[in-house]
Amino acid sequence: MEQKFILTARSLSKSFGLTPVLKNVNFELKSGEVRALLGENGAGKSTLIKIFSGALKPDSGLMSLDGQPYGPESPLEGRKNGLAVIYQELNLAPHLTVEENILLGQESQRLGFLNKKKNRQKIKQVLEFLGHPEISPDIPVRKLPIGARQVVEIGRALVSEARILVMDEPTSSLSQEDTRRLFEIIHRLKTEGVGIIYVSHFLEEVMEVADTFTVLRDGEVAGSGEMAGTSMEQLISLMIGKRLEELYPEANYQPGEIILKVGNLRGQRMTAPVSLELRRGEVLGVAGLVGSGRTEFLRTVFGLDKLKEGLLIISGTEFKPQHPRASINNGLGFLSEDRQAEGLALKMNISDNLTLSRLDFYTRRGFLDQQKQKASAWKWIGQLAIKARSPEQPVWTLSGGNQQKVALARLLHQQAEVFLLDEPTRGIDVLSKAHLYELIVELAMKQKAVIFVSSYFPELLGVCHRIAVFHRGKLVDIRMKEKWTEESLMKAAIAGSLELKEKIDRME
Amino acid sequence: MKNESLKKLGGILGPFIGLILVLAIFSLMPEISGRFLRLANFKNVAIQSVIVALSALGMTLIIISGGIDLSAASNLALSCVLVAYFIQAGFSPLLAALLGMLSGGLVGFLNGFLVTRLRVVPFIVTLGMMGMARGLAKWVARNQKIDAPLTWLNNLMARTPRPSWLVLSPGIWLMIILAVVVGLLLRKTVFGRHIFAVGSNEMTARLCGIRTDRVKLAVYTISGILCGLAGVMEFSRLTVGDPTVAMGLELDIIAAVVIGGGSLSGGEGKISGTLIGVFIMAFLRNGCTMMGWPNYFQEIIIGAIIITAVALDRLRHRQE
């Protein structure tokens, strides 16, 4: 198939008030091409997408679609022109069925009545094309796992005969298996001549799925080209504007005494009991697929999930986790994998979010000393280099990376000794990640202990001292970092390991 | 720095302008302009506000914590009936009043208990409690009014206070003092901050070690006690225990909080705003009555004001 440009943009500019967000951006997309749109948070990716979709109008510049001038007034018009955007937060009606969702607004009808047969036929075709014929058209979307919901959303775009698909962080909440299936779908779409603009923070995936890339930095195109022959280091350098010498900090771990001992701990949502030991001054990585029980394990340790059996020994004292309050008092600190829904109270300000777990510290005769609270917040904002105007700024106004720093600052502020970090780098930009790695290593250097859960194995290999692997609710293997490779981690995470019992016996 | 304090003011500036507007409109009406802007009339309105205001203080706490209490008015009526019942039974007025507040506290505690234990949403729990408390009040009163001998309790809401050096009637003082106390509780204590945290994001609050169930239980109980106190004031005003009193008043109470900037999704609300909300509605009623406008007219205006106030508030949020 001969590839031609379906979307081109010439010198697009856009400012919000006096702040320029896009400066002379050129962009093009061929049919059947997957072009990665990369850049740090605030680089202008979402603004560019919004201009393509019609949600925003550029201040200057020209766009064309199939050689025709293109300037959509609204997302609806963009859609009519064949451009569909699939956002991070899926836009589905949870109570409607798969069929109703896919056809929403484009149902076949006769005199206002639904043409059932024709609709059903269309759905069958679409689901088959997407390689998911097993999804029943009659099941309500809320009962589907997240990966299947995305298929529904893509199906909707297909029915509207979209020729350009914009995917905004499509894999951020998908398991590896679902991600693989999504990539299969993307390959099918390519063969049909659909052009795809793929926005993601996960560079490994981007390099696997995209043919070409455009990197934005501070509203300008920092570089673009073919994915083949481009290394990840080059991409990161383009994104952050300087050479990336070392993403992972150097760490010389010298583990001290055992601070946390987990003995046959099993929580309400854990399928098997888990035992492990954690020493001061070390970072223990926890690898595994989504749903392998890592999160449930951490939540049980922290007292968020109900304890069924087992106990903890923290610095020599026995402890049964029942409520986060007791855990915090015993030196545990927990960072939630979902900072938007659980980790932070987005509407509250930085100062409150940061100090919420140890407000008692600021009371004087029953009253809260807000000056002291604010001063303390300033201190942490400075120490963690959080980009904020004032401690009274609501947390939702911060970028993802800075939000995560506030969440981490809370644990530091509550004087945690054991840091339980669940996917701390999810959805944040590369620079913030690098900074977070530094902070984590620094914790270990100060003789704190860290458990670092991640689905992204290279960062575990880059940062941790030891790495444990979870598989189907069980801790299947735990080794020094040097004894792991990305392949062996992946193998253990997917297949589990039979030598588990011997290993643990040997350790004890 | 200046900007931040201006923003803080912006939260109650809206309702305040609304109040000024209501006052301005009625004082410009030639028919009543002489009488409306009088101190005597203001005192009058203040007394009429006491009952709604006391309940609205508690409702503000509940709404900030992300809940709602539809049983507030029934709770108030139950307390009103019980006070009359106990006085008629020969109890001392003080003991009767305390028992009225206790009943309010118990109803509130039960609300909180059911919300936190059964994990049923507050709307449903308090909807059920609304019927139960009202039914109980009618049962105690055998479906009629309970007459009680006059005692000093009835002076609490008198227009001319005794002793006269009080200037304002004791009910108004009580309203002012409690507003300050609850306001301080909300803004200046750890407990207050925990209420905001629970309403803003309950999961975060739990994560931060806040015992969210205890916070909610306390909030519903405090609010119940305040409703009980409002019931005492109602009895003081009526001099009888009427089980059908304050029908539908819970909506006025909720409206006051919402006009004052409270958000039904939790995490937002102000005592000062709530009081302004109470006064806006009280002055509207007062002005309309003085103008001789029919009741239905007031209802339409107040309905429109609720919607306008919340719409303006949303607009302000979007601009932020």
C-alpha cells in the first residue's frame, strides 16, 4: 500500500494568556503509520492533541486532512472528519452494554427504532476485527476488565470510520498481557490504513509499537524521525534537552539490622501467606504482573486490608497491622499506587496533604498551629524541589511528578522508617522519575528501609538492592539484584518458580 | 500572599454580596423601606434564624465530611416534643432541655453508627431516620400537641430579653457563641482538619491514619446534639411540644449550607457562609411577609436563589 500523508500541521502556535504552549509545531502522519508523540509533562502534547481533535483552536498555523484544509470547531466535527481520540480516562457509560457503548450515537435505525439485526452484525464484525470475539455484546461495560473496556472504546472509533486514532497513554492502566493484545490491535489497524498518534510515557513500549516519533519540548518540536535506529537514550535526551548520563543513581548498599520481619502474613485479598525480611539501608524491589498480589501484600502490611493471619516484627517488636494509624505510629509509611483516587486529597492544599498523617505535631492547647504547619510544608517543598508557588496551592494544580513528591514528602514528614512504595513512578515524567530514584536511594543511605513495587523491571534493576518476584499471589523468588536480569525477572513473573520453598528454607 | 487571602475571602464574598443585595432590594421598596432597615426588624429576623442556624451549624460539619442529614428537622421535632413531655411530667426545665439535647445526640449517633457500620449511604440512612424520628415524636405526643407550663425556658426566644442588659435574646447569643465555637473547631483544630480530609477524599484520610469512622460518628453526633438544641429553642418559641413542627425544614437547613458555599460532594463549606445563607433566607421571608406577598412567591424566590448561588459557586471554581 502506498503511504500518503493523511494529517499535516504547519507551524501551529498556541498561547494561554501570555504563556506560549506551542511554538511553530510541524507534524505529519501517514496512513498506516504509528507516530509516537513524546515529551515531558507540560511539553505541549495534550494541547497539540486537543487542537487536532477540535477541542482547542490554534492561534496560528495550518492543518490539512487528506490534502483538504482542516480546522475543526469542536471535537464532534473532528470525529466526523475521521479523527478519534481515546483518552486515558475512558469515556464509556458503565451501565450500558458493550453493543450500546460501541454504537452510542451511531445506531442503525429505521424510523427511530433500532435496527437490531444490523447493529448486531456491525458489532460482531468490529469485535472480530479487533481480535476479541469473546467479548459478549450484551455484557454491561462496568463488568469488563479495564483492557476489554479499551477494546470497546477502540471499537467505537472504528464504527465511526475513524482514519486517525489518537491514543493518550493507552497502556497506563493495562497489564502486560493486555498491552500485548493492544499492540496486536494496533497492527491490524495499521494494515487497514489507519494512522495512529500514540502518546505514552513508557518508552520501551513506544519503541516497540511506533514507526516514527515526534518529541516536543517546551512547546517546540525537539526532534522527529524514524524509530528504527533511534536509541532510548537519544529519545530521553531529546525530551529533557540534555544528555542523560545516568538515569539511575549510584548506590552502595550497606544493609544493617533487620527492621521488618514479615511472618506468614496473609490478608483478606491475598491467596497465599508471605514471609520476608527487610534490613535497614536496603531497597527491596518487588516485581510481578498487575494482579500478582504485590499491592495486596503491601496493603496488608500497612493495615489497609484486613489481616487474616500472621504478624510483623518491626525493630524486634511484634505487631499486628489493623489500622493505618497504628502502622504509622510504628514507623511504616505507605505510598498508594493510585495517587489521584487514594494517595492525595486533590482538592486540599499541599500543606494539609503533606502533614495530614501527623497533624498532632502542630497542636498547641488543642488548636492547630497553622503557621508552623505551613513553615514545615515550605521546608519539604524546598527539600524535595517540589515546583509549587505556595503551600496553600491545591494539590490538583501540580504536575504528576510533583504530586508524587508531595505524597512521598508526607511519609518523610511522618518520620517513617519503613517505606512501602507502590508503583511510585507510574505516570510521571522522566526527570521526576530520576529525581524519585535519587530520593529512594538516599533513604537507604540514611538507614531507612524501602520496599519498591514496580511493573517496570528496568527501574527495579537500576535502583534496588534485592528483588522479590510475586506470581499469582505468591512470593516465588527473592535474590540479590546482581542475580537477576530483565529476562529472568519476566520469566519468574509470568511462570512463577518451583524452587521457592527450598530457597526460603535455605534463607532461614 | 495578598492574593491567597483575597481568594479566601472570595469564598464567602459571593454569599455576602447576595445578602447585601437582598437587604438593598427590600430597603428600596417604598412600602416597607421605613420598617425594614430597623434594628427591631433585624432582631426579629435574628430570632427567626436561631432554629435553622443551630441545625445548620451541624449540617455544615456533616456536609463538609461528605455526608448529608435528612433527619435534622425530624430530630428537632422529637427533641421539642420530649422537652414538653418531660416538663409536663414535672422534670426541671434544665433537665428537660438536657434530655432534649441528649435525644438529638442519640439520633445523630445512630445516624453515624449506621452510616459507618452498615456502609449504607448517608442519604438513605438519614431518610429512614427522618421517618423514624418523626414517627417517634408523634408517638410520644400521642399525635397531638403537648402543653407544658411556662418556665424560664420560654424566655430563651423572647423578643425582649429578660434581664434587659442582655440586649439580644439568649437564643441569639447562643447562636452567635456556638457559631464561633463550631467555626473554631472546624478551622483551628486537628479534628476540624480531619473532617475536611474525610470529605475531600476518604481513602486518603484513611491512608493517613485518620480513623474515618470515628470522625463521621463524632460529626453526626455533634450535629444531632445541635438539632436537639434547636428543638429546645423550638419548644421555647412555641411553648408547646408539637410533633408536626419544622416539616420540611431539613431542606432549608441544607440550602443554607449550600448557599454558603458548602459542596454536597464534601470537602468544602464554611460556618460564616452557612450563617449568611441562613440570613439570606430569613430576610427574604421577612421582606416578602412585610410586603404582603403570598407564601408561594417566597418559595419560588428561595428556590431560584439556591440554584443561582450554587451555579455562581461552580463558575468561580471553574475560573480557578
